Amino acid sequence: MTDDSGLTREQRDLPGYTGPKLNELAWQVYDVLMLLGFRIAATTQSPSPGSALTLRITYRGVYVGLMRHDLWGRKKDPRTIVYRFPGASSAATPSDFVLDTFAKTHGIDPADLFSRYEPGERKHYLWVTGIETTKKLMQDWARYIDGDVLSQTEVGSDVTAASDIERIQASKESPERKRMLVEARMGQGKYRDDLLKEFGSSCVVTRLSVVGVLRASHIVPYAKSELHEQTDPQNGLLLAANVDALFDRYLITFAPDGTLRCSFTLLKHDLAGLGPMGDLLTPPCGARAAYLQRHNAEFDEREAKRTDLISRA
């Protein structure tokens, strides 16, 4: 089947792929996984050197499985994917793999799994049957990456806020100063009022003007700021709640000139789901640019950590 440009779907959706055309089962798997946020692309790491007969499945850059024509094209018991185990350098099964235990752990029917031995490689591989089983296993992979891998680099905002407020209340500051510090920590009071006034009560990224969902966000986190920086509005941005959540977790940052930078872990469909988001609409002044440089440094450090964690996933 070709589109208006005369390209086959393989040529359009899988550039570089040199294997046989995908059949209906293969395209069903492709469509389901792409909708779930996975990405499928041709790889030259195929049985035939120099060819691209294999399709690699990834999630946020992590290699999680394979698709091959000798699986989906089987006349009897066609298979959907080859499963890759976390921490493995290839798709081969670990030496301690037990099929029934694996099936029970993931809540799937062991009849949908097949341990295939490749004599030439002297390795076993786990083949999967059925779209629903494939979907379940891949969703478990996604939860592992998002929850157990990437969340290791995040900070629990509620926990850190409570700790910061405890320190404020235990300090020797005057009651009025304590009130101001607590309000600033919570993005309220004069700190919030100053940002609302500066940015015209709208998000500096999206122009959203629903005040109730705007956050007076610290650029350099409260706990890492000097005393005078904690209430300095130049150490702040007025952001819509979803933008603030990404900024607070260093999944996005803004360069000193206001240019948006996104973590490699945010995929196109993530950003599309968040709605229009771009550079800061108001160019940062010198003081705010300096704060942003510090946010950039932390962002870069966390990106390096995320890259390392994902490479070992």
C-alpha cells in the first residue's frame, strides 16, 4: 500500500528498513506500541551484516525489544516481539530465567511466551505471542523506566517543602520574617504578588491567565538559595502548573536568553500532550539570567545522571 507520495508505509514510517513488508499483525503491534509512547525504528544490528532487517523497540531511548519478519511472518504461531530484559546487553534471556515465574510476575499467560534457543549463538531468547500480552509487557517496561529509573533523579516537592518550612519555623527569624519566608517557599504572599504584577498575571511560557493554576516558581530551589534569594522575585518565574512541574523536576530549563531546553526523556507525544510550550515570552533580565544559569547547571547534571541510568536499564 502506498500513500499520495507513492511511498509504501515502510518507506514512510520505517526509513532505512530493508526487510520484507510488514503484515497486518506487525502493523497492529507497531500502531499499539507507538500510541503507548514507544518508538520503533530499523537497526543495522541484524543477522545479515549491512542490512536493516530488524526493528528495534525503544522507550525514552531504552532498548526494550525487537520485531523481525521471521517472527510476525510465521505461518504457525506468529510471534509479535523478542523481549529484552532490563540490564541485559542484548535480547538474550538471563541465565537464571524461569518462564513460569516471569509470566506470574507480569500477570500474563505463560502460553503466550516461548523460550527460543539459537544454536548458532548458543543463547535463548524470549518470544512473545499476542498483542495484549505484548502490550502488557511493554507497559510494565514503561512503568519501570518512568518509575524506578527516571524517578531516582527527582525530588519529592511535598517532602522538601515540609522540611524547608520546619527549618524556617525553627530559625531565630522574627515572626513576620518567618511568615514571609514560608509564603515565599509556598509561592504565596508578596513573592507571588510581585511575579503576578511583573508577568501580567499570565504564564511567561504559555500566556495562560487562569490565576488559580499559575505557580510562583523558584528558579534556584528555596532550599539551595541564600536567604536574600529566597524572597527575590528575580529568582522566580510565573508558570502554568504543568510547566512548573516540569521545571521543578529539571525536565525542562530555560537558557539565560530564555530559550527552552527539554530533557531527552520528554518525547514528542509528551510535549504534544502538554500543549503549546516554547521559550520565555519575556526576555530574562541580568539577575534572572544568572539564576537560570544555575538551574541549567543542575539540569545538565541530572540529564547526565538520567543518561547513565537509562544506559544501564
